[in-house]
Amino acid sequence: MIDPLPPDERSILGSIKFKSMIELGDKYSLRHRLSYKEFFEGEGIQHTSVDWNGAHGALRMDLRELHELTPADVVTNYGCTEHVDPQGMVWQNIVNWVKTDGYLVCATPIPGDWPWHGIHYPTGEWYVQFCDLNGFHIEELSMSKQRPKRNWCLRAKKQTDEPFRLPDVEMFKNNP
């Protein structure tokens, strides 16, 4: 099966071995005519996608509200959280959904590179604070090099179950 993930998303996921994942959003590759759900399930991964629209097999969920799901080995945020306002509950869901020793994998827009897209953009500093406060160890935090649509790319391993704490929202950059 053809891998539909763009280079940023594939690179930050890396060589993590996992059996279960939760995908924020319902990513679909028009080029390959394949949803991420179809791809990962085809690879034998227990895959759950969540989105407000319920498209492409996603569970219909409003990420501004808390939801209980069985924690997964990997939670991906490939360009979803920047559309959620306010931010608190979506990040609390993320923390709750990553199992201890599991991974959070993000590729989120860099402010200014995506002026037509989203509302809230976490910065590198915000990701560092988020991980420190919520028991994650950063394995990679980098900026993709593909202008004009660069992303912050994060891979962080959850080491402890800390009570959720939202970093300073002032560290977000709003869409210019």
C-alpha cells in the first residue's frame, strides 16, 4: 500500500513501533485517494481518528470538550489543533489519550507560513513548556525546511502520568 503521509509527517513519526494510534482529524490524501485511517489499518494498526465532521471513518467529536478514549501508543496531531478554539480541552484530551511510554507526534503550522489556515499556532517554546508540565520527554523538536509551508515537528515520549497543565497560552502565535 502507498504511504500517503507527506515528508514532515512521516519523518517525525520516524521508526516508532506501535500497535494503536489516535489521529486528531480525518486526514485524507487526495493524491493517493486514501485516508490515513485506511492506510494505518492496512498496516495492522488499531486506528481511531476523531474529528467534528465524522468524515473518513472518524469518530464525531468536538475537541473543545473532554472525551474518554482508551489511551494509545501514538497520538498524532498533523495540523488539527490550530483549528480548535479555545485550546485547553484539545490538549487535555491529547495528554489523556497518550498512554505512558507512548508518543505524541505533531506537525503544526509555523506562524506566518500558513496565513490562510487555522487560528492558534504553538511555538517551539510552547511545546517545550507543554512537555515539561505534562510528563513528556522531547525526542525531536524541529522546524521543517519546506517553505512556504513549514511546520513545527514534535515527537515526545510520555514518561509519567502528570495532572494536565496547559502552558501559557500567550506563547501561542495567532494567525497573522
